[in-house]
Amino acid sequence: MKIRARISLTFLITVAANLVLFSLVIYFISEYFRQRDFYNRLVDKAKTTASLLIEENEINSALLQLIERKNLTSLPEEHIIIYNQQNKIMYASANTSSEMADRNNLLTRIRERKQLYLRRNRREIVGIAYTYQNQEYIIIASAYDEYGLIEMAHLRKILGFGLAFSLALVGLSGWIFAGRFLRPISNVIRQVDQIKVSNLNQRVDAGDNSDEIAQLAHTFNSMLDRVQEAFEVQRNFVANASHELRTPLTIITGQIEVTLIKQRTVEEHEAKWKSVLEVIKRLNLLANNLLELAQVSLDDATMKFNEVSLDDAIYQATRMLTTRRPDYHVIFSFEKETEAMQSSLTVQGSLSLLISAFVNLMENGCKFSANNRVEVIMGANEQWVTIQFKDEGIGIDEADIKHIYEPFFRAENAKRIHGYGIGLPLTYRIIQLHRGQINVSSRINEGTNFLLKFPKKL
């Protein structure tokens, strides 16, 4: 069932339940007052009849029956019976049967309760204990509320037709208004459905409203921005990765072909194979970086984090870098009193990923500095553990800083230095996985400072 039909049906059922309840309340309240008014009329008529018969000596049963037959105010099918203390009939209106009084010990119940109301079939019955001069009499009056019941029948018809008409009107109105309210959602669905790979720059019209539909449109637009950005990054990544992989493979192929053109000495073969080996090492490094970048780009929900001491991770990263490049130098220090707070340098994370990120930052600092040196400074406060990587290298242009975390991006002043542009995107993603922050400040030919912040509790 579509949302429009569901909303309309729910609205109709809700209104129908309220209207039915309201109609029932109106009907039963009206029926209650009808019965009360008719019973009061019966009581008054019964007391008046008893007063005339018992208290007035000039009036006897025959005269009272004659008066009642001539009385224009008599109720429809009115019957009145008066009993004395011995349960003998003192007075009975015309055509009145005594069975009504004998059934179910009615007289005994009236004497116990003093006043009793009954309904038998369509007749209303009232029984009264009437006392005069220490004598207790029982009066039973019954009648048929013809006019009241006709009015109740009219009320039932009015409520029934009114309920049917109201529900039809409510159902039609609900269907129209549900369609009107859902039209913006239908427009959003239609616009989103028209967005393909070829027109990812198209956006949903959010309008000038600030309601939930406009928020939904803005949410779709934000999602499309991220999708387009991810698509562009992926497309650039594939293009650059293809280029970076093709270049070393072309070099290797060329070197082997040149070697096989003619006979060469052992020394010439050794030089060629050393050159090929160097290119293969670079290709292997590039493949490893690509695999690491792909790994950390996956959903981090399945990653298992443990307690990691960041100073120990820095030490292992330093040892790994200097073993591979003995000409690189890492200067390690603490901020102020941080050295005495070793326990505060522990965070939840992955030791191998953090080491990989630290090695990348250290290697970049040394590689782009003339003195091949990077300074690492650790600090801590109540919420964060901070690590700074400072160098005195070529720096990064301000316009390039926003692109340094894009795979394969290389600044203009860094293209003469060998690299692939994967280290910083990999580092950035690792910091994100650890719910950390990374900030960079740099000046051309003066150096670069990377500031990492890790939360003490994830």
C-alpha cells in the first residue's frame, strides 16, 4: 500500500472512530434523558392518580376511570394499578391485567426499594410505594413513549446519515490533502531518479521552505555532493594509479629489451639488473601503499582496537625509518611536563596502522628537507594526546594544502622529488579511523608542521 493510501486510510479510520464514539455518546445521552423524562411523567401521573383516589373522598374508582378516559393528557397505552397493604387491587385503569404486578414478585421488590423502574418490551414501567395516614400503597404505572421513541428513531437516522456523509467527505478530503502534502516527496523522488552517472552535478530543488521535505531535499543534495566527490576521487585515483603503475612497468620492459638487444658483459648486466631491481622495489612500495590505502578505506566497524602507547609507536616508527634510510634523522622530545605522564599517552587504536602513519609523516619531513631531519614533539592534556611533526623543508603552497589528502596529488614544488602522493591520504584516513584530527601549517621554503590529536577515549 502506498503512503498516500495509508495516510488517507489511517486518517479515515481515526476520524471514523471519533465520529462513531461521538454519535454513540450523543445517542445514549439522549436516550438516557428520554427515559428519565418519561419516568418522571409516569411518576407524576401515578402520584396524581393515587392522590385523587386515596386522599379525595368524593372520587371513587369508577369516577376516576371516567376522568382518565376523558383526560387528553393521558400517555399512550397508559395503564395504572393501585394496591393496598394486602396487595389487593384498589384501582386499575381499563383493560389492565394483574399479571404485570404478580410477575417476579414485583410488589415485594417495590416495597423494599420504595421506587422501581422497569422496561418490558417497548413499555416503560414505574413502581412507587405511596404512604398516606400510615397506610402504604403500591402504585404501578406503565405506558408506551411513542413520541420519544419516534424522536430517537429520527435521531438514529440523522446520526447514521450524518456519519456516512461525514466519512465520505473526510475520506475524499484526506485523499486530496495527503496527495498535496506528499507531492513534494514525489517531486524529490522524480528528481533523484533522473540523476545518473552522466549528470551527478544535478541537484534536488529544495525550494524556499524549512519543513521536513526541504530538509530531506537538502539531505539528498548533501549525499549527492559526497557521492560526486567520491566518484571524482575514484576516477582520479584509477587514472593516476594506472599511470603510476604503467610507468615502472614500461621502464622494466624497456630495460630488459635493451639488455637483450646485444651481448653484454657481466658488469653491464649487473648494472642493468640493479636498475630494474630499483624500479621493482618502487613498484612494490607503490603496490603496498595502494593496498594499505584500500584497506583503511573500508568500513571500520570490523576493526579491532587495543590500547596503544603512542610514544612506543613513535619509537618503532623511527627505528623502522632509520633502518631503511640511515641518512634520515628524527629528533624526539616532549612538551613541558608530558614526559612524566607516560600513562596519559595511551589511546585505543591499531599499532600497525599508527606506525604506518607516523613513518609516512617522518619520511615526508626528512625527504623534503635539505638536512633530512624531522622533529617529533609529543604532548598531552585532559582530553587529547598531541604529536607534532616539524621540518625545515620546501613547504606547501596555501592553495595546495586542501588537496594534499587526495590520492596521487603532488604539489608543483614537490614533483622533482620522487614520490607517489599516497602517503598523506593514507595517513589522513588512519587518523580518521582513530577519531583523531590532523592540522597542517606550512610556509614555502621555511618548513611544514603537522599536528595530530588523538582522543584519550574513543
